[in-house]
Amino acid sequence: MADRSRYVDSAENFYNATRPTAIDDLIRSMMKKKSAVERISDTGEEGSWKHSLPRIAEVIRDAELSSVYVSLEFNPPQYGHRRADVILSGYKDGLPSVLVIELKQWSEATWDPTNNWVSEIAARYGKVEHPVRQAFGYAQVVQHYIEGFHPEEATTEAAAYLHNATAESLQSLKSAGQWYADRLFSGDTSGDAAFTAFLQKHFDNINGRVVAEALENNAPKKSKDILEAAGEIFQNPETFPLSEEQREVVNDIQKKFNDALDPRNPRGKTIIVVNGKPGSGKTWICLNLLGKEAAAERQVSFATNSTSLRETLKKVAKRSKETKPVAEMITSARTYWKDEVWDSLDLLIVDEAQRLNEWTVRTGNANRKDIQEELERFNMTQLRELANSAKVLVLMMDDWQQTTATDYLTTEKVKEVADLIGADFQLYELEEQHRSGGSKTFESWVDHLVDDEPAVWHDEENFWVKVADSPEQMEQILAAHSEQDPRIMAGFCWPWTQKDPETKKSFSHVEDVPYDIVIGDWSIQWNLPSNTEGYPKSDFWAFEDKGAKQAGSIFSGQGFEFDFCGVIMGPDLRYDASEAKLKPDYEASEYTTLKRLARKQEREGVPGDTKNSAVQRLRNGYRVLLTRGMRGVVVYSTDPATQQLLKSIVNPE
């Protein structure tokens, strides 16, 4: 029966399976299910299960709930690789009831109210979310994203069980608030008694098999509450305003969408591509479409492979609707490979679609050989998986914004897949420019600078360009616009230290983070690898005010805009006077994966000026960085020849 979980059975059978003579068989069975997709490595899971599962089984037995069903390692639809430790399924007063339980082996922990995380524990990662909040996140996904468990259909709850802790050692975690304290249980006598009472409050001892089966097999479906909340957030004209061109595209796509849903439509599926250069407003179109169709109670999702964009939009959604998990509508394009989500959506909107990968990696950095061979045999690309998931697929993209080694998709490839699966294909080209003061001239100037013979730039009424003599001067120029929260970005030509070299863990203090970007006597930190003392991690660098203290890169800057920004050009793009243009030097890049791809393509004779080449992606990276500014950009190059060129072509006298 178990499709989403690694184990499902009655509480009575679960208790028997966790006894000393049987638990090794249980763990082997769970590991076998894990190995069906993942490479097996020593993650410590087996040891955790062996210590924790017998304890939770005993508490359920003490609560006299032998007929309730137990699911282990439950993976909700569209939730990546994350899994809930334990879910109990059954009934209370005739209504289906579900309880998500987070298990921890901690004996003590400290709640940090400033950063809203748990610290000072013998945990692998040092800083983690409150365990009750972890369980609650899974519970909300069950309640709002699985058919049959919506608020009017079932009750869902969350709890955390720290079986090695005492009531006294949990006082700090309970200080997070009464809501947390009521759902947090220790493993001493008083804690077990309280947990037993909590379980009895939420379940009657009635066979829960039907509820457990529904949890495993019911289709992904968003609740009415979630769709209404998304409609409110993403249709907000003040937060996500539309121009006339953008509104026309949205309205036209909606018409195509309604036509595609007509049962008389002979094609069955529709794929729509919206092409637009940086600043054309593709993301705003995405979010307005999401809001409009959610308000119309369509089954709709948003996806992107840009982690920074995805996490920032999730944060916007969470701030707007703290009590509703609207953020889970913002998904990774890498989570549509399971056939359980295929045909579950009316509309799937993908932003930064040029960043789609050729193949979806199930887990880790590469698929197992047998899985990859099967994907290639059936030509089941990531795009095919996305197309399988919705009646209408909308792709927002720009072929010339491919910047990473794994960016794969082009408009031509989308058309090929549409023809292959018999889908209706529609292409829109956005012409407006909403960044760079609306300057099409600046857009053209950047294209010439990174791709062709550089041209002269003269400031316009709504947009200016300055060439700084040094990084220090860049900071001074941007400091004059500090109220507009400017940002400095740099080419990826300096190493990025992500872990404390001594502890091998995330940095605890901002002052301990190395200033990796060093230019003469000047230096700056890269955007932080994790939230540290109120400073944002790289995913939120563009969104949070304190991000201005660090430099961003192509990974954290793409998809965002700032009133004013600075761009440091490194030695990976330098002026070659013999060819009168800038030439990429991939050996000067610190982007190891792209460098490896460039070397491979050079050996294979792939021309560097082709759209999909690694060398072109180095150019595209600077195209993206230079087009983040709304009102002005400051440029500086570490290469003397390039710096001299910039000085000669920007506002020459």
C-alpha cells in the first residue's frame, strides 16, 4: 500500500516490528524502499530509527491505540526529498484525523528567539527549525495539498517527541510559545504521560487503514482556502503591477488556457512560451497568472529552478498569509518527476525556464545509472515531466540568460517537445523594458558590450552608468543612494567559503566569515551561505536589507532588480584589443562546474559563440548582472584593459 511512505501498518503491527528481535528487518525493509531511488550512504538514519521507533511505538501502545495506522518517512507531493518522521492516521468522533510527529534524539536544546532557530545541540547542522514547527509544516501540506484532507474534510495536528530529553531540559524549547509547549513532549515519565493524553485526545481506537491509504494514494489537490489566499497575494496590483503589454499577454494566455480546458479541444495539452529580455516583466506576468487562476479555483502551481527567486517568493507568501501554507504553491521544477503529480494541475507556470535541466536528478548530484538509462530510453526530460503535470504549461524564458552549467532549455527545444507530444504551441515576445529606466538603448549597449563590438553610452534622463576608478569609489557612489538599498555584485572569480574551516559547520558569527573578494586593499564578503546573526543567507540576499553588506553573484542576483547596483567585472571577461571585443577566459572563473564544461566543449570543438556553449554562459552572466539596475549602475573591472575600455566608452567627453 505504501507509495509515499517507507512503511505503513497498524500501530499493533508497528509495535511488534520495533521489538529487539524484529527491528533490524523493519530497517532493512525501509532501506530497500529508499534504495529504489536514492544512492545509499551512511546518513545516520538507520541508527536514528533503531533508537527512536521503539520509543514512539511504546507511547502509542500505552495510549491504547492499537488500531490507529502508522506511516514512516512520509514524503508529501511536491515536497522535494523531505520526509515526515511519523504520521498517525485514524478517526476522532467519526472524522478522519492525522497527526504528524517529528522525532528527535536530542537530550537538550536552546531556543534562539532572535533568529527563530534551535541551537546549542549535538545536531548535525548546528542550527535547525523548531521541531514542532517542522512537524507543523508537513501537517499543513497534508491539510491543504492532498485531496480528502482539506480543513473541512479532516483534522490535522503536529507534535514533536524528544525521547532522550526530560521535561526540565525542554524548558528553553517551550519558551518559543504556548502553542509550541503544548505540542512538545519529553521522554521521561511526565513527558510520556502527557504525550499519551495528547494522542488519546486526537484519536479513537478505530481502524485507521482507510485514512492511511488515502494519505498514500489520494491525488495532490490544493484546498479552496489556499487558492483564495494565493489569489489575494498575487493579484495585488500594488505589489505586482502590470503594464498594458503585460496585461494583454496575461489576458491572451487566460483565453488560451480556457480554450485548452475545453473538452472539445483536439490537442489536449497546450505549451506557451513567453520570451523576454531582462526587465521585460516575465515574473510579474507569472505571479498575476498564478493569482488570477488561483482565485478562479483552478489547480495551479508556480515552478522555477532559481533557488533565490523561489525562496524569496515563498517568503513573500509567508509574510502575507502566515496562517496558510501558500508558499508551497511556489515549487522547484525538479519536483515533477513522480507520476503521482502528472495530470494533477490545470496550469503550471515556470519562471526562468531557460534554467531547466535536461534530466531531473532524483537525489544527490546525479541519477543512479539504471534510472538515468531509463530516462534516456523514454526521452523523459525535465520538460516532458512538467508537460505531463498540467493541461497547460506556461514557460517564461530568455535563451540569452542561460548562465549555469546545467541550464538546458531553449525555445527551439520547447517547440520540438510540443510537436513530439502533440501539444498546441504558442509563442509570445515581450518588447517592453521596465528595468534600466525603460531604456532599450541600455539593453542594446549591454548586448554589444558582452557579445559584440562595444558601443558608446551616454546617460539618459531615467538611467545612468558610471565607471568607478576602484571598488572603494563604487561603494562611495552607491552610498549616496543608501536609502534605495543598493547592491554590489561580482563575477564569480573569487572563491566562496561556505563552511567554517575549523568546525566544518555554518558560521556562527558574521565577523568569522572570510572576505573572499579581495581587490588590492579592498575586500568584501560574498553573500552568506546561511542566515547568520540577522544577516540573510544567499537565497534572501536580494530581498533583505542587510544583504547590502555582502556582494551578490549570478546565483543570488538573477531574477531580481535594484534601484541602483554596482557590478565588479573579474578577469573571466577581458578586453582583447586585437579583436576589439571582450573575450571570456573560463580559466579565471571560480565556477568549477562551468569551467569543467568549457574545457570539455573546447576539446570537442564546440564553438564558443553558440547559444548553449559554456563560454557564452560566462558572457550571459555579465549580461544578467549589468541589467539588475532600475535607475543606475556602477561598473568596475579588475582587468586594466577592460577598465580603460569602459572609461573610454561610458559618457565620453
